Amino acid sequence: MTIAKGTALITGASTGIGAVYADRLAKRGHDLVLVARDETRLEQLAARLRKDAGVTVEVLRADLGTTADRAKVEERLKRDDIAVFVNNAGMAVTGPTVDADIEKLDAMIELNVMAAARLARVAAETFARKRAGTLINLASIAGITNDRPAVGVYYNATKAFLLSLSEGIETELAPLGVRVQAVLPGVTRTEIWERGGVDINQLPAEITMEVDDMVDAALAGLDAGESISIVSLPDNADWDAFKAARTAMYPNLSRRTPAPRYRVPARAA
Ligand SMILES: NC(=O)c1ccc[n+]([C@@H]2O[C@H](COP(=O)([O-])OP(=O)(O)OC[C@H]3O[C@@H](n4cnc5c(N)ncnc54)[C@H](OP(=O)(O)O)[C@@H]3O)[C@@H](O)[C@H]2O)c1
């Protein structure tokens, strides 16, 4: 299983996970389009990668929380040279829901849900047209730990959205030869924690992964053909069992009659 050849567009490439993807994909020979708000940081990274990897690197400054800037990125994703889309930009609002600033929650939903959903849709269309392409969605283990939201309830919900979207698009596009991977990191040492008001050094070392290791493992998972990569999980059979339990419910999730435990009287035919 190889990653599609061509240009890789990476959102949230100015730092953290996105910047490491940029480094690794450049070293694999991909030309890059780097997207984020901090143009200075993007230009610094672009200059280094042009020099070290000899690839072409475009910088596309965009605030993905705004529809106007999102549209610029959508236009770029429509071009045929795009072979890889790393749907990575995200933010975290931490802490209890009742204390959360509702404007910050809105901003997070705009970025983690609205922008991620729109850009995935445009990339999916490009890749379906070309019958080739690789879509990598940076979800999170937060997307499957909704009953224990260690970061924040709304953050978890945004990541559950992206995981669900990724699984669904994969089902539709895999028959066309398009690769779709959801990456589910655990705690990874990046600025997202500090930006969310959490000192990562206060978190237990045994649950904290270095960002280079996280991205290298996720790319190894992609190369191995995984459509969901839970980067820390030692045994993928655990995820398969989780999915099998879900699938086993399918025949009973939509029926003519309510379940017997609700004791709803039988309706005359
Ligand atoms: N680190 C973790 O523990 C962890 C765990 C699981 C999942 N993830 C997910 O991985 C992804 C990357 O996270 P990270 O840890 O690398 O975060 P990070 O270090 O905070 O980097 C976030 C990136 O997104 C960009 N960004 C933020 N707001 C933006 C906006 N409005 N418009 C455009 N770009 C924006 C930032 O650049 P600018 O500020 O320059 O715009 C930066 O490049 C996120 O989706 C996150 O939810 C992270």
C-alpha cells in the first residue's frame, strides 16, 4: 500500500503534528502546500524543506475559521496535482462544559468540524475524479472516549464527528482506489495543550507521546493499509472487537416495533 504520488496539502502545518507531516512527506518526495494562519512560521518551514528535501513548497496563509479563507483552500484542493490531503488543523477547548467560553466552543466547532468537513468533501471529490488520492484525517482517541472526556466534552464530540466522517468517506471511496485514514493520537507533545491552557508536563509521562514518533507511526500505519490508526494501541484486535460489537447490533438498530423492555402495547396492523 503506497501513498498517492503528487502534491500534499497540509492544514495546520505551522507547528506540531502538521509540521512533522510536512517534513516527512517532503522527504518522501511530495511537493507541498502548507496552510495555517502564521505566515512567518510557514515560510520558515517552507524554506527549510525546499533546501533539505528539494521539493516545491507553497505557503497558503488561511484562517480556516473564516469562510473566505476556507474557500481559498478549497480552490487549491480542487486542482489535479493534489494527491494527499492531511486534514489536520484543530484546536482544543479544555475543561468542564459549564465553565467553557461559548465563543471558544463555536470557534472550535468552526475549525474542527466545519472546516474539516468542507475540506474533506472537496478533497474527496478531487480524489474520486482522479480515482486516486490519500485523505488523512487527524481525529483523536477523544473521538472514542466520549464517556470519559479528559480534554473537554465538545472537543471529544468534534473528534467523534471527524472519525465518523472518515469511516463513512472511506466506505464510499475505497472502491474507487482512494485511501482514507483516520489517525487517532493520544496525548502528543505539541502546542495544542498550552494553547488550551494545559501544562503538558503535568500529564503523566507514560501517556505522552513525542510528536515525531506519533507521525512516523501514523505514516507506517498508512503504508500498512490501515484505515484507522490508533497510534498507541498495541493490539489492533481490540479495535476490531469494538467494531464487531457495533456491527453485531446493526440488525436490531432499526425495527418496526420498540424493544420489549419499553412495554409499548402492540399496534394493530
Ligand atoms: N497534540 C495532541 O495531543 C493531539 C491528540 C489527538 C489529536 N490531535 C489533533 O491533531 C491535530 C493537530 O494538533 P496539534 O497537536 O499539532 O496542534 P497544534 O500544535 O496546536 O497545531 C495546530 C495547528 O493548527 C493551526 N491552526 C489553528 N487554528 C487555525 C485556524 N483557525 N486556521 C488555520 N490553521 C489553524 C495552527 O497554526 P496557526 O496558529 O499558525 O494557524 C497549527 O499549525 C488537531 O486536529 C488535534 O485535534 C492532537
